[in-house]
Amino acid sequence: MPQVPTSFVPQVGVSGEGASVQFVAPGVAPMQNLAAEQQVELGRTTQSVGQTLWRIGQIMTDDINSARAKQADSQFLDAANEILRGQNGYMYSRGQDAEAQFQAAQDALAERAQAIQDSLDNNVQRQMFQQATARNLSNFRTQMYGHRNEQVIKWNATESAARSERYQGEAVNEYRSRGDNTVDRNNNPLGKFASNVKNAMDERVRSMRLAGFPEDSDAMRAAKAEVMDNIAKGVVGRLIQDDDFAGGIRYVDGIREQMSPAAYEQLRNTLVVNQERQAGLEMAESAVAGRGLSTVAGTAPFMNVVKTPARTTTVKEGIGDLETQARGGVIIEAQQGSEVVAPYDGVVAEVKTENGRTMVAIQLDNGDVAVISNLDPTGERATSLYAGMVVGRGETVGVMGNVPIQYSLTRDGENLPMDKVNSLDKDEIPRVPASEQEALAMGNRIENRTTREVYRARVREIYAERNEAKAQSYQAMYNEAVRLVREGQDIPPDILADLSPEDRKALTSPFATQDNWQELATAYESPGVVTLEWVGQRKGEFTEGTWNRLMAQASSGANQRAKADADAITMRLRDNGLDALAMPKKGSAEELDGMRLRANIQQTLDAMRAKGDVKQEDVDKVIDMAIMNYGRIMTEGWWDNIAVQKPIAAMSERELERFARTREEPGDYYGQRVIRVLDENNIPRFVPAIINVTMSDKTVVPITYWQKRRLDQEAGRELNEEELRKALEGNSRK
């Protein structure tokens, strides 16, 4: 309980026992006026409270502004990330796109930052956002500049490499001008080929520098070699098409130091091998045609300097003026206005016009000098030629005038004999070889082994082609003769005279009255031998029907199928242990049986195929049925009758009849004896040889298939068992 201070309570004291004491109030000081001081104190307190509240509000405002600015900064970072690294972000741009999209990406960043800043509530937030955004934008721009520079360098390097490839292709297209080494005052090449090569090399070097490779690096050297390798491959390919192997060899030898060793070896070997091969081919063609061992094969200029058909004659002593005789060569006559071309790559050494005629001398790349005289001086090309001008093989240098032109070659100042310039037969007069062996012997003078082997192979091919052409011509004549014989007509005398003696005798001999079964067995066993010639030469061995059938087989292309059937029959016979029938001895009884077996099977298959397609499994069933249907017959001999078992399809007609009448225990084919007959569709089938008929008195009467067939024919239909019994009983009563 609170205690009240005594200073605020009146006191009672005891003066005596039982006496009262008067209440005396304590002393009170005069009352003071405190209003002014209280107001001052109140003001101070209020001010302190206000300041505190203001500080609290300021702190809250700062927190709100900071949070809002940070939120805005996060929004900007998300937007910037989408602009730079989104699905189509700038940092994923490549090559020239990095340059083209650079400013747009910067503008997008600035626009997005401005939009977010404008969405803030006050300047404090904006100032806070600006400070953060400035740092971020600086970082983003640094990244963008780095990406742009990297991609632009890569793009420029790629573009330079692409331009280098285009210049390489242009250089290859201008391969004929590769001998033009003229340059301008700055030593830059003026020739089309050389200038394209230089441009290709410059662009490739620039691309490598942009990629950061120094001039003396292995990568730079490899890049330069690659340019020359590519150009060399293209040029060599064009020269091979021109058969200018020597020119190709000189070209790659001239740039060997600029190429990679592997490419140089490969191209040079290719040129040498092709040159040797082409030389062999050309010499073979020339030798067989009677022109000796002549070949251009890039080893010497070709002679066809006129594009249109022309007549060429050799300049002979005593013919023409002294200048013509001195120059030698050949005189070429052709239609006026015909184009005249350079015989080989080279540089024009001289152009001279005198007495209304133009002469052009060309220093050829192989060292020879070609001189073409009597060109039309008014021709457009002739008037544009000048000394030092590079011309390519086949390039027009003028046109024919109203007089023949003269074409000659000189080597080391000496005239070259034009009929020998490309020939190994320098001292011999060429002539047509009398035989293939003589043509082959001519090749012994060829020193190069590869060329010699190619020459011999081509000579054999040429004679084989000639023989094949002769054989085809004879075959056509022979086929016509066979057609006439098959149609019953006489062979004209001119065809008879051209037929070989063997064919003439065979085709004019009469048909046989009976087939030579041994020859027929050969035809069935080995259908591959059944050709028109084989059948034609055996006209006298076959009846007319058999001969015509074999002729049809040989001319229809059915031998392949017949061979497949024969092989299948042989295989089945051997599988069943019937080697004697599969591969019989000539002239033996087994050969005759095998021929019958094959003939029956083939006739069955032919009848089936005539009605539609026959599968291999159907062929196998027919063969198996014919082989496995055995019967026993009694042979006829003066010594004893011997029971022989053989496939029914291999029996003769007499043997089949004897087999049908032989009394023996059933069991030859599924419990009964059978014979082979043809049904209404002319397809062979096997039927019971003996039919047992039960009569009314329960007796069993055996009849043959042929007896039943006669009864069926009499009735006009096939009789059932009851009708057959009645027919037999009726006949017995008669």
C-alpha cells in the first residue's frame, strides 16, 4: 500500500494526558506561476516527438524507394537478358548479323530502361534506378562490343575465304591463259589466269590473318599451299580432258614449290599414268589404221588447226614457191571463212601481213614454234593479234581466206616432218598390218612398259570388235537363212555363197525321219548348247517338228529357263541316287532313259507354263513326281526275262504298255500300277494301269486303262463303277 508522505499530513502531538492538540497546518510556500515554463517544456517535448516521427517516416520512405528501385532494376535485368540472350538474342547473332543488329539491340536496351524508369513513383526512385542501370548498361555494352567485333572478324575471314574459292574457280576457267605473265607498273599480273591466282591467294591470306594466324605460321603456309593445290587440281583436270598431259606435267612442275608435296605427287603421277595410257590407246588406233605408231597424247601439238573438215597434203620438194618449200609442213584446204585455231598453248611471237596474206608465228609452251601462213588478213581475229599475246590451245587465231593455208612446226630452228612429228616410226613408211599378230608385233618398239601393255590390250580390243561386228553380220545372215528354211523357202544363192561350208551343208540337207536320240539327249541335258547354230547344223539329225521346236527354243531366249529346269532335274536325280540317269554315258541305255525322263518333265512344264506362271515349287513337284513314280517291267531278251525297275516317265511307249499288262503285286505307286497319259488339256498325268471291276456274281474282272477308255468313248462320257460293270456284263452276253 502506498505511503502518504507525512509532510502533506497534519500532525497531532500529546501535551498531557487526555489533552487535545490543535490541528496545525504545515507551512506553505507562496504559490508560483509555472505556465511559461510548462509551455516551453511542452514545446521541447513536442518537437522531440515530431523529429522522431519524421525520422521514422524518412526511414520508411527510403526503404520503400529502395525496394521499388531494386524491383525496377530486376525488371530491367530480365528485359536485358531477353534482348541479349533470349531465343533471338543479340549475343546469338552470327557474322554480318552481329554488325547489322548491334545498334538495334542497344536501342532496345535504352528504350526498356527508360520505360521502367518512367514507371517509378518519384525522383528518388528514379535516381536510385539510374545509378544501378548505368552500371548494368556499361557492362552490357562491353559484352555487345566484344561479341560484335568477334563476329565481324569471323565473318570477314569467312567472306575472304569464300572470295578466295571464287577466284580459284575463275583461275581454273582461264587455264588456257596461264602462260600470260604480263604485269603492270606495280608488278600486278594482267593475265586473267595469273590475276585470279593472285586474288585467290590474297583473300586466303587475309582470312587467315583475321583468324589470328601470323604470316610465318605453319597454318598460314598450309593455307597458301591449299590454294595452289585446288587451282592445280582444276587446271590438271581441264588439261586431261584436252589430252594435254605434257602441258599438265610442265604446269605442276612449275608450281611445285607452292604446292603441298602430297598434292604434287598425286597430280603428277595421275598425269604420267594417263599420258602413258592415252599414248598406248592412240598408237593402237593409229597402227591398226595404217598410220604407224602415232600419238599426240600431249607430247606434241595436234595438227587439227582448222575446225571444219579439211584436206591436208604434205609440202613436197619442187612444189610451190621457195618460201613454201623452205617452211615445209602441210597445206590445208578448207571452206573459206573456216576458223583456224592455235595448235597448242603459247605466246604469239610474230604477226606479219604481206601481199594480202597474214602469217602468225606462235612460240608454243613445249618449245616448238608453229607457223600458220596465208590467213585472211581482213579477219577480225587476225587484225587483233599482236606479238606477246597469249593464246590457248584451240583458240581462234584467224580464218581461211581464198587460198589454202600452210601449217608447219620447227624445233631448234629445224623443220619437223608433219607426218612423223607425233610418231615413233621416224624412219618407216606406215602401212596397214596384215593381221592382229603383226599389229601386236609393232608394239614391241614402244619402250614404256605401261604404254606398251595398253597398246597391246587396245589392239586386241579393236580386232575383237571387228570380229564381233563380222560375227553379228554373219549371224544376221544365218538367221535369215534359218527363217527361210523354217518357212519352207529356198535360200537365195548370194546368202548360200556367204554361208560357211558346214552351215551350207546343214541347212540344205533334208530333215530326218526319226530324231537322233543322242543329240536330243544332249539338248535336254545341256540346254545351254541349244543355239541357232547348234540346231541349224543338226538339221539332218532331227525330224522337222523337233528341229522347229529347238529352233524356237534357241531364238526365243528360253534356254536360260530350260537350263534351270535341266539343272534342277539333275540335282533331283542325284539326290535320289540315280547318277546313271543324271550323268549317263554317251550312247548308253541310261542316256536314252534319261532323255525320255527329261523330255516328259519338260513337256509337262511347258504345258503348265502355257496356261500361266509356274512357281519353282510347282517345278520341283513335277520333277519329284516323275522321278519317284517307279514301275517294274520285264525286259525282253533271248537269254532270260529280267525284271527292271525305272521311273515310269523314263519308259518308252512299248515299255509303258508292257508295264500296264504285267501281272505283279500292287505297290508300284501308292498301292497300284500306273501309266502316263495326257488329259484333255494335253497335260501329262498318271492313272491306274489296271482297274478291278466287281461283277454281279461278286467275281473281280481286271481291265486295263485302255479298255476302260474305249468303253467311255463308246458311252460318250466317263463311266462310273456301276455303269462300267453293266457295260462289261452286256459285252459278255453279246
